[in-house]
Amino acid sequence: MHGTSFPPVTLTIRFIPLNAATKSPLREHVAQSVRRYLRDLNGSDANDVYQTVLREMEIPLFAEVMNHCDNNQSRAADLLGIHRATLRKKLKDYGLT
């Protein structure tokens, strides 16, 4: 089964506001989602979990930050703490432009 390609699995991560009643850190929500993802693999081989998790985290993160910043890439890059060119590249790579 090594080398077999599997369709992408959706990793659902809910972003909870800091003032939410649960007050759970974001990392706990991420951990729950990663555990669910690994469980859903159901013994299937996967060798790109790191890249899958990064992609599944970055897409909604960039989309929400861009929306929050009224699609102003300079403001969004500042908020994210990354260079604007990096943000532009990521947005293009993920089809968010």
C-alpha cells in the first residue's frame, strides 16, 4: 500500500473567539481535529500529514484574515506577522485571490 495516493481528507478546525465561554486555547481545538483526522485515516498509510495540516490550517486562516482586513493584503500580512510577498504567494497557491 506504500505509495498509494489517497483523496484529501478535510480537517475541520473551528476558530473560537478568545472571549468564548469555553476559553479553550486554539491548540486544543487543533489537537482534537488532528486526533479525529488520524482516527479517520483508519489505518491507511499517509506520509504527508504535516503538509496536509498546514494547508488545511492556512486556507481558512488566510481567508478569514483577508476578510477581517477588507482584502487589504498589507494589513493582513501585518496582522499575520508575515511579509506581504509571502501572503500574496500563499493566496495565489491556495486560489484565494
